[in-house]
Amino acid sequence: MRKKKLLSVVLALLFPAMLFAQKEREITLAEAINLARIQSVDAAVALNELKTSYWEYRTFRADLLPEVNFAGTLPNYNKSYSPYQNADGEYGFVRSNLLGLTGQLSVDQSIWLTGGKLSLNSSLDYIRQLGTNKNRHFMSVPISLQLTQPIFGVNNMKWNRRIEPVRYAEAKAAFISATEEVTLKSITYFFQLLLAKEVLGTARQNETNAERLYEVAGAKRKMGQISENELLQLKLASLNARAAATEAASNLNAKMFQLRAFLGIANDETLQPILPESAPDLRMVYQTVLEKALERNSFAQNIRRRQLEADYAVAKAKGNLRSIDLFASIGYTGQDREFSAAYNNLLDNQIVKVGVKIPILDWGKRRGKVRVANSNRDVVLSTLRQEQLNFNQDIFLLVEHFNNQAQQLSIAREADEIAQQRYKTSIETFLIGKINTLDLNDAQNSKDQARQKRISELFNYWSYYYQIRSLTLWDFGRNEELEADFEAIVNN
């Protein structure tokens, strides 16, 4: 008994706190959009994709700059036996017991125009023989210049300089488009919650009205003014209204959870979406929208990149028909038992190599690869032409839908006002016995549909508007481009 009383006291103390734990928060469409761009998971994914593209581009830019490298073996200890052939042809084994150190410092620079590589090197080798004969030797290469140059092969550096800036421009445009797509998603969830809220409000009002009408009908039935069938119809309408209100409340909770999760809002807040009163009075021109989209959308950069990559594949296939590599090295070298003397009395150190690989008979394999690359390029170009046509068509349809939507929204708003007034009038008329339950139900359904239609048309307006923004990366309300400080965004 004491435990039950204690539990009752605790529940009595906690129950009011539980009631007030849910905090109500009004939220406008603009606030939902701003929160989505900052806190949503989709926005974080778009940011991470931008960072990946940014560092890939930075890596490409770094490949164009000189690179300083150090390579060394510190140390190399060798105590082993190795085979050795004497002058008379007899083999034996010789014992090695030495300590070696090597180090090389190089400055490497890729040559953009030719695709070769130029290296400036300086190296030092040291060998110390261990055991009874403790000799040591130094060999220095104070400076040497090396050139590695493929001839007739594809210049990868040249093609990367063409493709990578386009790829990064595509990534930047895609990030802004992704931000607008986050906006579109937040608009969808916002209006779904708004519609669920309106449906619940309507359902509860309908439930109240149905109960009231049933009570009035009960009194009228006692006076013989209505039939038993009409009374049962109103009873059934009251039950249906109660069921609809319960279902609408459940749907509202689901839509609220969805929006809260997307915006990153705590679950202890009850969102109250505010219906936007108006929409900007804009009219789009197809040609203007198309020009902005072709100029700024990531699709335009995507087309250019894929064209370049197809051309690059053809160039690589042609370059593989024959391969000639040139290697040249010029410098000075010295060697002595003393470190300082190894840098005196330097001698020329020159190496020139020309490697050739030309297929004599490969049964047309390489030329077949060239034809495959050409065919793939033709397929890519045909695909791009079709995608371009589809892109233009989508732009045209979006502009048409948007321009028509303003009128649809105006009609839906006026129809909503009329339907609301008709329903009020129908209730008053029913109470005085001038209309039957069928007419009343029709007025109620018309009222509910008109309100939902108004919200749906308002959603369609904003959806079309932000879809056009996403494709053009242009703010038509302010007549300015959508831009971002990518350096600050990535390094934040």
C-alpha cells in the first residue's frame, strides 16, 4: 500500500511536467528552409561531397607545382655470402660485410606542354666495409638534371588541365543545386505537416459539428420533424467524424516527426507551421530560364566534362599505337675515401636512353581499341544530345507549370473562401429545416476539399519556383545569381 501511495504521489508530481514537456514552436516556411540548409543530413552530405571535390581539385593543382622529395636508405647493413665468378670461369662465394647509407634530394617538375618530367637531383652514397679491412668510400652527385619524356604518347597532364577545372566547376554548381534540393525537400515536408494540421483541424471541427447536429436531430426526431433514417445518417456521420479525427491526429504526429527529424529539431518541440499568406508575383520567360540553366547548371559542366573524357579516351588509344620514351640525365659525380674529397675532382655523369615499343604484329588489337574508343565517343555524344533535348523540355514544362500556377493559386484561394462560407450557411439552413443531411454533407466535403486544394496549390507554386532555382542557380525574386564562398565553406 505504501508503495502504491508513493507511486501515486510521484505520478501526481510528474504528470504536470509531462504535460508541459512538449514546447510549442511556430515555424514559417522561410525558417524551415534556413534550418534545412544548416542542420539537415542532406545538407551535410552535399557539403562532404563538395569537400571531396575540392580536395581532389587541390591535389590536381598541386601536381602542377614543383615537388621536393627526399629518398634514402638509413642504413643498409649487409653481412652475407654472394656468388662470384673468377676470371677462369670458376664460381665461388664471397663474403660481404658492410654498412651503407644513401640519400637523394630531388626537385621534380611536370612539364605541362609535353607531358614529360624534369628533375634536379643531388645524392650521396656511403659504404663502410666492416671486419678486418675497415675501408670506407663516398660517392657524391652534387647536381644532375634528368628529363623523362614520352614521345607520341598521350599527354596526360594536358588532358587533366582541361578536364579537372571543368569537373570542379561541375561540383560547385552541383553543391548549390543540392542546397536548392534540400530546400525542395523541406518545402515538401513543411506543406505535408501544414496539410496534416489543416486536415486535423477540419476533422475536429467536423466532429464537433456532427455531434451538435446529431443532438439537434435527436430533438427534432422526438418532435417528428425528421425521419429515423435521417437521424441514423447523422449518427453515422458523427462516428465517421470521430474516426477521421483520430486518424488525422496520428497522421499529424507522423508528419511532424518527419519534419523535425529532417530539420534536426528536438522531439520535445511541437511545430506549428504557419500558412504562407502570399507568393511572389513572378512570370518566367522560357528563353531566359533556359539560358541561365545552360550557363550555370552543373548539367552544362557535366556535358563538357564527358565530352572531354571521351576525347581523352580516344587520344590514349591512339597514343598506345606506338610508344617511345626518352630518358636523359646530365650532371657531375665524384668519389673518394673522404667525405670532403668526394666533392672535388668531379667527373661528367651523362646518361641518355631512348626506349622504343612499336608493335610489329598484334592482329589489329591496338587499332581495334582506337575504333572502340571512337565508337564510345560517338555513343556519348549521341547520349548527350538526347539528354540536352530532355533538359530543354523539362525547363519548358517547369516554366509553363509555374506561370500557370499563380492563377491556379488565386482560384484555389477564392474557392476556399466560398466553400467555407457555404458550409456555415448550410449549417444554419439545416438547423431551420430548409435542407437535408445530403446537402449538408456535400457542403462539408466541398469545404474540406477546397481548403486542402488551396494548400496543395500553394505547395505546387513553391515547388515549381525552387525547382527552377535549382536548375538555373538564379534567384528570380532578387534577380541575382546564387553563389557561395566555397573556400570558407570547405575550410569552416
